Amino acid sequence: MDENKKIEVVNGDGSNLNISPAYDHLNAGTPKPSSEKPKNIVVPKSMKEKEEEDEEDKEKKKDENK
């Protein structure tokens, strides 16, 4: 680790540099564009919402039986 390394500073935007394209291997981890995302996502109801719906259904059945 005590090796002295030579650092070379270059001008420009780096478009002319010969650098390994490691970014090609990282593309698998990038998010999909919104057009490719699933459109129909079902979000389960919470336990509280389920209990409230059950109570409402019971009340509706009582009213229908009258």
C-alpha cells in the first residue's frame, strides 16, 4: 500500500479515453422505465380494513333480512 502511483490528469470530457465498460454489467440493477412496469398491482387490505368491511357486510345482511 505504500507504493507511489503516478496519477495523470487529462483535459476534456473523457470521450476519447479507453476505459473498461464495467457499466454494461451494472445495467441489470437499473429500474425499468415506467412503460414496462406492471400496471395492475393489487395492494392487500389491512386487518383493520378487513374487519370494518366484515362489519359492514353483516349490517347489510341484517338490513336485507328485515
